[in-house]
Amino acid sequence: MGIEIRKVTVLGTGVLGSQIAFQTAFRGFDVTGYDIDDAALTAARGRFDKLAATYREQVPGAGEAEATAAGIALSSDLGAAVSEADLVIEAVPEVLSLKQEIYEKLGKLAPERTIFATNSSTLLPSAIKDFTGRPDRFLALHFANQVWHFNTAEIMGTDDTDPAVYQAVVGFASAIGMVPIELHKEKAGYVLNSLLVPLLNAAMNLAEGGYAEPEAVDKTWRIGTGAPAGPFQILDIIGLTTPYNILMSGDATRQRIAQWLKDNYIDKGKLGIATGEGFYKYTA
Ligand code: NAD
């Protein structure tokens, strides 16, 4: 018999976890959100309410978005939260030891059939698989921020992932309105960031080095490739803090670019669209 996914539990209801839970519930699945304590769960309710408003504004046919938000169950009891789950999607903070710890608990509490998927952006599933107690039913399912809009779901298993489990998760991704992107083997950065990070770095290198203004770089990219947005427009959407932190952990050249970002933008409060100005100015 094929693998059926109906009940989904999302671990961690922060930025991405709340979006994944909301989108999954919006597409008619039975969803439970798990987080560490009541304060985190109260914050989750607030995130769901905000998402409901966003969906009504931005997603066609989202008139029932408030009902979606209300229909998501929340729990701070891990055992209860996963007791009937067909699929657990983990979106806890990006700290390897924390993820390993939670998978050790989860492996003991979840039914044997339950599939585990990590939304980790930078950790490879093979670094986690031994802690799950079920490496054949574990893989990465990676969403992008603003799942209703940037709807890729990158799916990446390890050598141990059962192909039937992999295909079930591909099917699930489609069922919740994502475009599944299948990776055949593990790759840090998946497909999207393997392409995007070098592009953004090259763009910042051009501007920091005084070769060309951000506007000229973006114009070149748009006209030369037909893309709707250039790298600096994309950076403004992402916000400059995350790229800054990533660059700071790199080599001397990367750190010089980070310093340039800090001096010219971050220290001036120009963090991107969220603050009304980054490389470009935005009006509300
Ligand atoms: P976040 O900090 O917004 O949310 C993390 C949530 O996990 C919080 O609600 C926190 O209370 C909860 N948490 C902490 N410890 C926990 C535990 N032991 N058990 C269960 N929940 C716990 O983080 P985020 O930005 O949503 O990122 C979560 C994951 O998603 C990371 O692996 C990250 O790489 C990935 N991701 C993030 C983005 C993004 O743009 N933010 C995009 C794609 C993937």
C-alpha cells in the first residue's frame, strides 16, 4: 500500500514553521504545531492571525484564511503533538546539537510509520539521520521564506532514504501547492542557494570594489537575462542582516564585503524593504 500523508505536525512555529503549518492547513491537511512553551504557542497564534490577513490580501481564494488559522492545533507536549502524525516537518533553530537532541526524542515518541523532514537551510540531513532512529524515513524538505509566494520545496534525501518515502514527500509538496524540486544527492545550499549565493556575492563584489553602482548591476542582470529583479533588489527583499552574518564567517574578501555592507547600509538603518530602505528606497 502507498504511503498516505494526512496528518502533519510542524516542530517549531517561528518564521518558517508558522508559514509551513499555515500553508499545509490552508490546503486541507490536519495540522498540529509544536513549540517549547506557552509563550511560544501564543506567539504562534499571533503569527497565524497575521498570515491569515496576508493570505486574504495576496492569495486568490483565501476568504477562509481565518478558519485555517483557527483550525491549527497547538501543543507544547511533543509526544501528544506527534502521536498521530504521518509526517513531521521540523523547523527548529538552525543549531545542529539542538536538532540532534529533538530528533532523538522524536524518534522514540512518534509512531514507526511517521516520516521526518527537516527544513534546515544549511545542515545536511546526513548530519542528523543517525539521531532519528529511522534514517530510511528521514529527508530534507526545504521551503523558502514566504511559502505562499516563493513556493519551491526542495527535497533532498540521504543514501538511506527509502525512495518510496522520498516520492511520498514529493507528492505531499505538490498537494500543499509547492513546486517540488528534486535533488538526487546531498548538496549544501540545495539548488536555489547554490545559484543565488554566488550571484549575490558577485554583485556585492562589483559594488564594494567600486566597479559599478548597484543600480547598474541590477539593470545589467535584468536586461541581459530577462530576469524581473537584479541581485540588489533580491538582497533588499532578503534583508541585509543574514547576508552580513554569512559573509562575516567567510574569508578576508568576504569579511571586507561584510564591512562595506555594515558601514554603508546596516549602520545607517538601511536593512532592506523591511525598513523602507536598503539599496533602494521604498514607500509604504
Ligand atoms: P525561528 O527562530 O523563527 O523559529 C524557531 C522556532 O523553534 C521558535 O518558535 C522556537 O521557539 C522554536 N524552538 C526552539 N527550540 C525548540 C525545540 N527544542 N523544540 C521545538 N521548537 C523549538 O527560526 P526560522 O527562521 O523559522 O528557522 C527554522 C528553520 O527553518 C531553520 O532550520 C532554518 O534554517 C530553516 N529555514 C529558515 C528560513 C528563513 O528564511 N527564516 C528559510 C528556509 C529555511
